[in-house]
Amino acid sequence: MTRTSCRSPVSRLSKHRKHANSVKFDTPPTEMKRCLVKLKRMVPTIERNKKVNQLELLQHVIDYIQDLEKTLQYPEDILTSVNVSKCSSPKENQSLVHL
């Protein structure tokens, strides 16, 4: 007769989690700052010279990623929302560039 363990998978998981939480990964502040600056540059909805805190930055990043996901899922909606019309003269075509 084989004996089964009394411990549930949840208790084993929480033991693993406690160990993982006790191990600290120290990221140097300069590296973290460098990564946040790079992230800020990648999000076009944030002005370059505008100061944003980390929470605001993360919210902008989340919003931007969601917008990109929508664009990938429904590209035809993006094209119709821009309301691009066929222009007959070059002068009209130039005005579209400034939109």
C-alpha cells in the first residue's frame, strides 16, 4: 500500500512562493532609471519634456499597448476612423499630410 502526501499542492506552492519572496533581486537605481527613460521615449503619448511619475508612465504604457492591440485586431476600423478620402488634386493631397 502506498502512502499519499497529506500536503495539498497549494501548501507546496506557498512554500515555494515564500522562498521566492525571500530571494531579493536588487536592480541598481541607475539601471531602473535608464529603463524608465527608455520606456518613456517609446510611448508617443508622452511629451519628451513632460515630467511623469512612474505610475503615470505605466498607465501611458498600458494604454498605448491596448491601442496597439486594437489596431492589430481591427485594422479596418482604424482606416475608416481616419476618414481618408481620395483626392483628385495634388494641393488636396498636401493638406492631408498636415492632419
